[in-house]
Amino acid sequence: MSKFIKIELAKRGVSCVAELLEKDAPRTTAAVWEALGRGDLAGDAQHAKYARNEVYTMVPRFGDEIGQENPTVTPIPGDVVLFSFPGGMLDQSFKADQGIDHLPGVIDLAIFYGRNNLLINGDVGWVPGNVYGSIVEGLAEMAEACHDVWRSGSVGERLVYSRLTDRSN
């Protein structure tokens, strides 16, 4: 039976549903599902600078290092992606702004809502991420809200991931 998660832009009151890709990314989906069993994963929403149509949040690392699994550098609309960053990889001022500068590393939980994304960063080069979910409901509404994060700003917005346990296929 498939597992599903809810992804919400809390301030805007918009959410979508993603199916976990357990066959394609078993380690990643297991780690995320287990972490969500302890409570929601949430943080300040950010809109990508380089990747284009991406909204993400940073959370403290959970579980063991997953490694690459079902990686991409060209995510498509509806992809739900996990990145693991060591502490020294991210810009110091960004880490301080996000309140994560004290952590040895972080998990970046991202959704992609439009086309023509390319995961390359001018400082470090290619940044592959693990595609572990696919948005199956609410992508159009979420895309509109994500674009508003880009246009109007992310201040006060939270990106919240939670388990959906009462859903059947």
C-alpha cells in the first residue's frame, strides 16, 4: 500500500499531497516516513535562487546519512526532493539567517512546481538530490502559491511536511 504525505505552505493555507516513491528511493522514503512519525518536519519556506521553480525548507538531520538514491539534477514539476548538506557547504550568512549555523549538517526538503529546473550552484557545481515523492494532488494550487512566494516573498511562511495516514489508494 502506498504512503502519502501532505506538504503545506502554512501562511498561505495551501497544501498538496505527494505519494512516496518507495520502490525508487527506499532508503530516503523510509527515513522521511520515520522522521514524520515523530512529528511534522517544518521550517521557514525559501524560494530557490539558482534552481528556478523550487520552494524548500531546511531541517536538522534525522537518522543516518542516506547517500544518493534516485538522484536528479533536472527535477520536473511535482518532484519532492531531499538534499543532505554538510555543515561547511552552505553560505555562513544563510545558515545564520536560518538558525542552522550550529548544526553539523542539514536536510533540505524541496518541492518543484514548474519546468526547466537545473540543480547547479555557482559556488559548488552540480547539486543532485534524491527524488523520493511525487505530488499527486494539488500541484496547480501549490504552484500558484509557490510562485507567490517568489513574487511576494517568503517572510513568515512555513513549509510543513506531515504524514497522511488516513488515505487509501
